[in-house]
Amino acid sequence: MAEQVKLAYRESGKGKNIVLIHGFCGNKDYWKEIETHLSSSHHVWVLDMRGHGETEATEPGYSIHDMAEDVYAFIEDKNLQDVYLFGHSMGGYITLDFARNHPDVLSGYGLIHSTAYPDSEEAKKKRSAGVSKVMEQGVNLFVKELVPNLVAEKTKENNQSIIGKLFDIGIETNPKGVIGALKAMRDREDLSSVLEDNKLPVLLVAGAEDKVVPPEKTFIANGSHVNQVLIEKAGHMGIFETPDEVSRAIASFVDEHSK
């Protein structure tokens, strides 16, 4: 197991504890609009994962589980109780690993544009190719090619500023953080059983236009503990494309299960 890393964070608001984990090549600012909505009635903690944002980069070779343990160390250090944990994309993989190993810390959790399935063989090859690209050409070109595929076609046509924001955030990512995350995502486990077996309330949010993690890969569990929300106009970046709807989904879920 890799050595733990102290995570950079931002906090705002008062109320139930909501912890937000960004996706690959993201940072705290992925959640800015969501944070503004939620912090009016909740205590929101927004984290930078290792090698992303203001958190130090460690040598690649760590796992999604190691990243989840970084989050657990943070929650223990802050002595947070009754936590609602939400992760976007890669953050969802981290959230699910956390829910498997530390369910007693959580009141509920959510996957936003994420999946419990592991990478397919084809996806694993793409991750490895990504590692080579970053090593050979650097982060900027990698992010420039990555970002346009993350949003819905209509977003691409009508809202170039979102693509600009994603690019600006992505290129700040430490190359070691990009490579480390690619390897960790490539090698992650199948955690689909956690969604079924773990009876904690879970929120699954998918974008109808998501080409990275289509809804059928997000909505893989049913049951009274599972809440599914489909956002019609969102691609993989509902947190930027449709922040009001994502915020409402999270707030409604937390408030419903806090009664």
C-alpha cells in the first residue's frame, strides 16, 4: 500500500457534511458551482486528490484504494461524522472503494458520471497509451485531446467556455498525477457487487449524452437504497454543463436521507 498523502481542501457552509471528490485531471474547482449551491444549507468539503490541484504528487504505482484511504485519513483527521461522499468519474471509483471499506463513516454516497465496472481490455490499452503520450508529449496536448470528448455535442457547439475551463484546470495537473491516475484507473477492481450488497443509500447520476460513461454503465444496480437520476442535456460533465440539476440531485438525496 502506498504512503498516505495529506489532501488539500476547501470548506464552506454549515449543516450535514458533504465531501466532494473530483475526476481525472480535475481539482477542487470542478465543483465550484455545485459547492455554491450546496453550501447554502450543507457543510461542504471539496478535496484535491494526490497529484491533482494543490495536493502533492507521489510516484505512480498507487491504486484507487490508496486514493480512497487518503480520503479516509482526511475524514478521520477532521473528525467528520455522518458523511455524504460524492465522486465524479474517477472520484466515483474512489468513492465506491471507500464505501466498501468504511461504510460506518457514511450516511450515503454517490457516483456522478461514474461506474462500478472495471476498465474493459480496450479501455486498459487506451490508459496505457495515455501514459506513453504524457511521458512523450506532456500534459497540455493530452488534455487538449481529452477535453472535447467529455461534453455533450450541444455543449461543444454552444458553450466553448466550458471546454476552456476544463482545459485550464486539466493542464494544471502534475504529470506524475496524470500518469499515476491513469495507471490506478486502468488497474481498478470490479466493484459492482458493492452497489448491490452495501445497503447504504446511493445516488447514481448519469448524463444522457455521456460518451465516456454512458447511463447503462452507471445504472447497474436497483433496490430501495438506490436513487437514479438521468440528466437529459449532460455529457460526462454535468457538474459544468447542468450544475443546477446535479446540485438539486445531490441536495435532494442528502436531505431525504437526513430526516
